Amino acid sequence: MTIDLNQARKVLLDEREKLVKQLNELGSDEHGDLRSDLDFGEGFADAAAVTSERTEVLGIVETLKHQLDEVDAAVEKLEDGTYGTCHSCGKEIGAARMDARPASLYCVDCKTRRSA
């Protein structure tokens, strides 16, 4: 089974667009920076709720930014001809994994070692 690079590019660019939109909806740019005009309701009585809400938004933004970074790295690998090659060991990442998760940068073995 081979990787369809055109399909991978389309899926990755669609995913990138979706992630950027989600970041924008949370008041963030694609670099993960919150807009300065974002208002969490700075009222003294609700300070704990504001802090909690801001912390939750920042956590979601961080997760989305990480996903966006992975997509961008995969697009870069498409551009330089190394898409489907493990970023760590250099072995080919299986087509089934790339189909299931087009932004994969690591083969299953290396990803497992990194997560341990």
C-alpha cells in the first residue's frame, strides 16, 4: 500500500484550516497567543471563575497549537519529500498509520518509546 501524497496534502491542509479556525474562535492566533482584547470578565467577585476559565482556554489553545505544529511539520515533510518517513529513526511509517493519522511524524515503535 502506498501513500497518496495529493490526498494527504488535502487532508492536512483541511485539518490546518480547521485548527486555525478553532484557535481563532478561542481568541488566539495560530501562534497560540491570545488576543489582548480578550475579556474573561475581570470582576473581583468572580476572580476564581475567571482564572479557571482562562486556564481552561489556555489548555485547549496549547493542545490545538501542538496539533497545528504537527500538521505544519507534516506539510513540511510533504514539501521536502520526506513525508511518511519517521522523524526519529528514518524508517518508513506504514501507509495504514499515515492514512489513519496523516500528521504522523513517528513510526509506531518510536512514538511508543517517546510516550513511555
